[in-house]
Amino acid sequence: MTVAEPATYDVTRIREDFPILARRMSGDRPLVYLDSANTSQKPTAVIDALDDHYRQHNANVARAMHQLGAEATGAFEDGRTKVAAFIGAPQREEVVFTKNASEALNLVARVLGDDATSVQHRVREGRDVVITEMEHHSNIVPWQLLTERTGATLRWFGITDEGRLDLSQLEQLITERTAVVSLTWVSNMLGTINPLETVIQRAHEVGALVVVDASQAVPQLPVDVAALGADFVAFTGHKMVGPTGIGVLWGRYDLLAELPPFLGGGEMIETVTMERSTFAPPPSRFEAGTPPIAQAVGLGAAADYLSAIGMENVAAHEREITAYALGRLQEIDGLSVVGPKDADMRGGAVSFTLDGVHPHDVAQLLDSRGVAVRAGHHCAKPAHQRFGVQSTTRASFYLYTTTSDIDALVDALHHTKTYFGT
């Protein structure tokens, strides 16, 4: 694996690690990939790790008593160790593999309402769950289902006109009734980086648990879950140059050990009789059935790749390229950014509207010029409703995005305005 030296950031060199970025699109146009908040592209190191696993080491884990089984089990657990180190987890056993961040969030929301959960942490009638208006649907719907099932009350923080979390009602929203606070670290639609320390401190003052959706944060920012102070952190592999089909739930070990299982099946048990079952300690308790083995190997390779570059370097590049994009987008008459207008405390997703042109038409015209963006509600309908728009176009950046990519976006947007006569 070849990556940039940690002391420098050579984006041209980094791009050479991503084969797909050399693709030519229709009309022999170069690919300008600006949809990394949706899914990131994969470096050769990750592709090779997956290829090698399937070619040389493929077997089931924790079951087969042969050489391939031992190799596969070792590689799978090595992926867990690498992910734990990447996010600063105190114990590797605190890393639970799921199929994506949505499953990780559903896991927490489901078991916290289970009768087997301790009274101290159980969500039940008379308790509150607090979320925010800027959440991805994956951090809204599971809590709606939980509160409907248990009789608890769902409450939420609003959003300021600038696209920031409105903390003016912090003490009124998070009270002694609050059982759980669940919020995003970095908004996938607004790009906002939330002040987690303030929310976590208040939640813990009243004895509430804190769940963080870090799907957009872990790929962009240095993460130390031990220092963060949250109780659970969920993220996904495919946004951090890793494979699809794998997500992570990190949780404090004492909490994971207390909670009942999410799914029943193979390998999550301690013993089974026809009358009853007892359950394995974490993380196995939450990993029923055959896990995402090759995906864990690939995710470990992704963690290695990003670590070699240095997440401080990735974050600095993200800030610089986002600031450049925000500045250049201001040149386009009729374009309105939905969310913070500067790069301060902001991630690399920029959602916008263009007067007189539907976001889907914007995306289609951009695609015709080789520029890949996303259009729609980005699984964040409440945030769109807050700003009075049904949908937006979103350009999102990552460690391989260049100023030339942003220039191509701006040129394509000017072409779009000309095409629609706006």
C-alpha cells in the first residue's frame, strides 16, 4: 500500500490509489466524483485485501477447525482490532460488527426497550428520548418505533436559520425524564458539526445515555471514542473507503455486557437447551449468524489506509476543499446553500438549491458532464422541511477531492443555468 507521507498531503498522489477515479464517463469526460457522503470510493489496498481473502483464505469463522477457518477467524478478528485502534476504543471487545450504521442504531434502540434491560437504562413510559431535527432517517425511525412500542415520549432539538443545532432549550429538553439522547456528529445534509461535548455533558448530568451517529464523522475527523464520552457510537464502513455490507457499533463494555441480545442464532450463545438459552459476552452476543467476514477484513485495510495518511491530514484537507467549494459556489447567481455558509465546524457535504431548476434536473445535467452528485432529500426529510425545501442537490467531498473537481462542478452549474435559461 502506498499513501502520502503523514507530514504532507499530496492529493494527486492519493488519487492514484483509487482506480475508479481514472474512469472516463460518457462523452469521454473524466469522472468528477462528488458523492462521497453517499459512499466513498475504494483504494487499491482495500480492493486487494478483499480479493486476497476470497482467493486464499475464504472460510467461516469461529466454526471450522481447519487451517482456512483459523486464517479467516484471525483475519476477521484482526479487522476488529484495527477498527478499535482507529477509533480509540479502550477494548477491542467493544467493537460490534453490524451490516451498516442503520442496523447499529436499530440494535441500540431495540434492546433499550427490552424488558431484560435494567430499569436504570430501560426506555419505558414516563421517560423521554431526545433526538434532533437534522438526523438521518436511520436516527429518527428507530427511536419513533421504540417510543411507540414503550409509551415513552420522543422530543427533539430544532435547527437555527444558519443550520446549527439550536441549544437554547438544552436544559428544558434534556431533563431527569430523559433516558436517551441520540444525535448526529456531522449532518449528512447540512454538513454541520455538532457540539457533542455540550450535549453529552448535559445528558450525563441527568443520567441519560448518549448515542452518536458518526457515519459522516469517522471518515472525516480524528475520533477517540474514549475521550468523546458518549455511551454508544455508530458508523458504517463504506463511507470511510471500506466495503459496503459492514457497520460498527461501539459501546462501553459495561453497557454492552448488561444489554440483552438483538438477534438470536449461531455464535451469540453461551449454551442452548430446549428450555432456555444463555448468551455469550460482547461482542459475540450481538453478532448472530455468519458475520461480514470479508467486509471486516476490508474495513481493517481501510482503517490502515486512513491511519497511514493521518486523520488530522484528512480533516485539514476536508476543511480546505469545503472552504474552496463554498467560496466558488457563491459565484453562481440563484444558488443557495442550505446549511452553514462557511467552513467553520462544518463537514464536506454541501446541499444547495438553484433557482428555477429542480434538484434532480441539476444532478442529471451535471452527470451529463461527468460530475456525480446526489439529488433528493438525502434521507433527511425533516431537515429539508425545516428550510422549506422538498429536496436539494448535494455535492460532497473527501480525501481525494481536488480544487479541479470543484471547478468542474462550478463550470457544470453555469452550463446548467444556461441550459435552463435561468
